[in-house]
Amino acid sequence: MKWYLAGVLAACLVDMHAVPADACGIKLVIKTQTPRKAVARSSNPSHLLLLGTPPHRLERELSAAGHDVEVEPTVAAAKQSSYAVVVVDAKQADEARAKFPAAVVIVRSGDVTADISTVESQVTRKPVRAGESRPVVAAAGARQPIAAGPTQPRPIAVKEPGEAPPPAREPAPVKEPAPTPPRVATTVPPPVEAPPPAREPPAREPPARQPPTVKQPTPAAPRAETGFREVYFSLNSASIASKKGTLDKTARWLSQSADVHVVIEGHADPTGTHEGNMILSQHRAEAVRDYLVSHGIDESRMEVVPYGDTRLKYGRTDGRNRRVAVEPKP
């Protein structure tokens, strides 16, 4: 019986291209592995920190999306001082917020797909401090140029080849005026009396010479220190923890020059979205302003203007574009 069934099955396999699969009374079901869906690339690749024991799939798919992922068991083991997003267990959330104030802290929900979606929404819309919104300070509008009138082109005479030049005009003859006959005086002028001799004024004594006045030199204004005009930041960071030496020079200069008003310009590099870079550049400029206010500088002397990634001073890949510039007002 076994050999009979084996022969029938072999005959069905040989003729399966010409006979339907169920012609022998046996249905063949071939199962194939469902292809895995490719991970979409992130629109804003960022530095991420996964704390505790996250699922391997979460680390793998965030790395495939282009993020720089670091996995550490505790907050103290983190290698960097700032991250864009920190994904933690519930028990490590408070410690992570205290350690990384500029990062977005996300508590794992247990659903890897939902956690990845939350990370992408944070790095795309709010690259700095989720939940904290500050009004964007409007930059001064550009002045409209005054339209000048169109310039009328002067006609240029074009000489055709072989054409003789026009004859030169002779100047018109100038008529000389007829001579006027001299008039004969008929009256005798009266005799002219000689004027009386002028009296000489009495001699005056020369005034005493005054000693020359010595002009007192005007005291020179305190010279502004150099090397403090720009403060540079890390990627997706507005922390000034390592910039206090430069900011102290700026505060000392403003204290010595009480009549100087400045513009604090915030800038960002092209990484990320335009809206996110505008918010990040404002946070950087406000962090510098708050530090100067804490050192005794009047806030009314400072104006914060965020430019985002609209004014790149250096190359598009140069990290120095993540900066804050302190410029005196003209």
C-alpha cells in the first residue's frame, strides 16, 4: 500500500505543470516567508540614548533609520553630555531628565512600533525639549528698496559702411556792432575839493599774550575684548555648560561699556527641518541672554533674533554654523 501511494504522488509531481494540483485528490500548499518591510529613513537623524534593557528590535530599527544609537544600562554610563532623545524605563525617567535637560525623555511603552513612531515625531517636530514652547521672536523685516526710474538709453548714431561723413556746418558770421560816436560834454564839472587829512588813531598798547591753553586728553573708552563674539554648540543642543569662559568675557565687556546695546543672533546648521532649526536657534540665543542677565547685564540692552539655518556663515557641513553671535547694534 505504501509503495502504491508513493507511485501516485510521484506521478502527480511529474505532471503538475499539465494537471491541476488537486487532480490526484491531494492539495499541495506551499508556504513562503513574508518579506520584511524595509525601515524608512528618518528625516532628521539624531543622537539617541537607550537606557536599561531595551528590545533588540528597537535598537536595530532606529539604527536602520539612520540614527546614532547608544545603549547603556544606567544614566551614569552615558558617553555624551547631550542627546536629542533618551528612551528609558519608567524608573529611570526622573534621573534622565535631570542628567539631560536639553533632551526629550520618552518612557518605553512595551510596543516597539509605537516607541519608534514617538521617537520620529519628537526628532522631527521638537528637536529640543518636548512640551516646552516659547514664542518665536520675529526678526526685523527687510527694508524694501526704493524703485528708481528707468534709464533712458542715449541714441547712438551708427555709420553705415561706405557712407560719407556729413559735411561740417560753417559757423554763422557774427555781425560787429556799429561804433558809437563819442559824446561831447556841454557842461563844466564843478571843482573837486580835496578831502581833509585823516586823523591818525591813537596808538594802542599791544594786548598781553595769554598763555596757550593745554587741551586735556579725552579719556579713552574701555577697549572691547576679542574672541567672545561667537559661541558654538553641539548637534541639537542649546546647553551653555562648557561655554561659560567665553560668556564671562562677554559679560565683562558689557559691564565696562554701559552704553552698548547688542543683538544676540541664534543660528543652526542645515540638519533637520527649517521649523525645528528656527526653534533651536532661538533657544540657543535665549540661553546666552539669560546667562548675561544672571551676571548683571540689563535685559533691555539685548535683543534676541533667531535665524535658524537661513544665514550659514561657514560651509553647509561645518559644525561652526551651530552658533550664537553677539553683535553690537549700529
